[in-house]
Amino acid sequence: MMAACATALRRAACAAPRQKRTIAYETLDVFTSSRFGGNPLAVVYDLEQRLTNIDMQHVAAEFGYSETTFVLPPKDPRNTARVRIFSPTAEMPFAGHPNVGVATSLAWRGQAFGARIKESVRLEEEAGIVPVEILRFYLDGMATGAMLTAPEPFSVLEPALPAAAVAACLGLDAADVDEARHPPLVATCGLPFIIANLNSLDALGRSRGAPDGFARALASGDLPEAGPRKVLCYVRGDNDTIRCRMHRSDGSEDAGTGSANCALVGLLASLAPDGTASAVISQGVEMGRPSELLGDATPTAVRIGGSCAPVMRGELLGW
């Protein structure tokens, strides 16, 4: 038996790929200044473009984060880098916390493809060019986070959805939805979300992603068939503070969603008399991974950002 096991181990060793080449990666927590809070992100530096589309999808699934990013050489040398964003199951055209995290990671490195990283970066993505400002500590100039400008202007795709249907997607009743400022709607700044204002922190705490509610709303036609399967629900506090949660139709939740909060801040600006808004947004509290996002919007631009905390560095083996 021992001899057979030894033979099997030798065969496995011979069959294993020779791990001569590696690709660097690092992970960081976004929208937090403390490790193990905020929204985790993996940044893979595929500087020589060795990974195929299938490789990237496998790597993203292996990390298992809501998004994994791959930093590639820019197509246009005026830009800092090209960034591809993958969830565990699909590529995404744009997402908020990946841009904040990638920009901060590049700032920590100090350069990208021979160019120094100073006050800002420009990232090429499927949704367009994403300008990102680097946030630095005023005493020593160390990068602490980043602030992105959404690649698209704010727009409303569906101006009114039935409150009862959206509430059911959140496991709530229609009475939990506050329609005084706006009905539930679909809005985007590069990635569309259903946005609903709830009437209390109690309702926010009870909210969840309810697959059966989504299924009923889609079957009845209350939600657009080709629309988003994600709901950002929020409650406004005092002094431009907001508490929110972002639920998906599969029951999962996000700890800090930059793209959804871009749409939310853009919405609030569109409702304001002067067309501007700013907010300090808390998310992920109920998950035990609190995030703090800073957002502002004008009629022509929406920005979202926050701090980042480094967590791990390592290498992908065998490429």
C-alpha cells in the first residue's frame, strides 16, 4: 500500500505544471481604513498579458470576491492602465470599488508601465475611461484611497417601479418603502441598479435579497426582464449621511458598492434644487464589514470614493 501511494505521488508530481513563471497580485479592503472591513478586492498585475479570458474567469472564481481586477497595459499611452473586472461568474463593464482599489494599489506601487503615479490615474474599461483621483495623507503624502468619476452621466432607465414588487424583492412590505421623494426606479452611472428609499433603519435592517420576490416580480412583469437583479435600498440621516444595503436576486449582499452609490448620489443631485449633492454613506454594517463611501455629484459628473487598507500580496503560479 505504501509503495502504491508513493508511486501515485511521484506521478502527480510529474504531471503538475512547472511553476517557472508567476503573476503578482495583492488584495485590499476598499471603503475602509482597517483590514477586514469594507469590500475585499483582488488586483492581479498581468503586465505581460499572459492570462486568457478563461484564465481570468477561473482566477476570479478562485478568489471568490465580488470582483477581481486584472491590470493590463493601456491601449492608449495617454492612459494609465487597462483594467478588466470579473465577478466569480462573469466580466463586468464597470464597478466602483474595483476602480478605487486599483487606483490606490497603483499609487502604492508608485508607477505603472514606466509612468509615475501622482495625483490621478486614467483607467481604460469596457464602460469607458474612468478618471480616478488619488487621496493622500496630508502629512507624508502616502496614498490612503481614491475618488473615481463615473464613466457615464447619471440617467434614469425606469422612472417608476411598483413599490410592492420592489419591497417583495427585499423581503419587505410595500409600507416599508418611502415614495415621498421618489418611487423605486432603475438608475445608472455605468452599471444599472434598482434604487429604493426605505422609511426606517428597522426596515433597512430587515431587508434581504429575496429570490422568490424577484421571481414573482419578473413573472408578473413588474420588473423589466432585461433589467438589473440588484436593489440598493437606503435611509437618509442627518447632515448628508446615508445608510444603505445592496441586495442581489440570489440572496447575496455587497459590503460596499461604488457603482450603486454613484447612481444614488446622482439621483439625489437630480432631485436637489441646485442639481448638486454630497453624502457620507455607510454600507456593510449588517454584514460585519462596515464601509464608508464619500460621494458628490453635479449635473455633469458623479464621484464616489473612500479609503483602502492593504491585506495580502502573493503570486499566481504556473503562468
